Amino acid sequence: MLDRWLSLPARGAMHVYRSVVSPAKGFRCAHAVVTGGPSCSDVALQAFRERPFAAAIGEIDAQFARCQASLVRFDSDLIGQAIASLPTFAAEAQCCDQDGDGVINCCDPRNDNEGHDW
């Protein structure tokens, strides 16, 4: 009986989250995006429907851990993609003392020949 009284408001809060907060935040659950599996709110709603309150909280906590791991994986993939997309001309850079001031400047050999440093 107590579980039902605790689960009903929790389920209501999840519905408010899904209909108001989630659309406003502008991004989806990392676990759902990376794995194609259920979102944290999917897991929470199902847990509150099917389990005693304490067990539901444990299941939701486990889902949050999976989501965190997915976020780390997603961030690592994004960082790898960003690094892969960086210009590769750094190895072609020409370094020299262009203006005779004793400071070595490295320039992009593909620039407009005006000696812009990068």
C-alpha cells in the first residue's frame, strides 16, 4: 500500500518531466541515443509501474549509471571525430623568423602569402 502511494506521485512527476522538462532541455538521454535502448525516463516509468518503490529506485539508479557510461562513450566519440576533422596542414607549416626580430613564427603555407601566423 505504501509503495503505491509513493509510486503514483513519482509516476506523475515522470510524466511532467517527459512532457515539459525534457522537450525544453533540447537533448535526449545519452543511453537511448548511444545504444538505441530505453531512455532513463522510460526505465523510471516502467520501474514505478512494475516494482515496489525501493526496488524501482534501485533500478533507476542502475539506469543512471548506464546513462553516465553512455555519455562518456558519446563524448569520447565526439572528441575523436573532432580531432579527426582538424586540419592536417600543421605538419606542412613553415617556421621562420619572418621579420628579423628573433621570434620564430609558424605560418600556414596555404595562406594568402601575407605571413599570417596561426
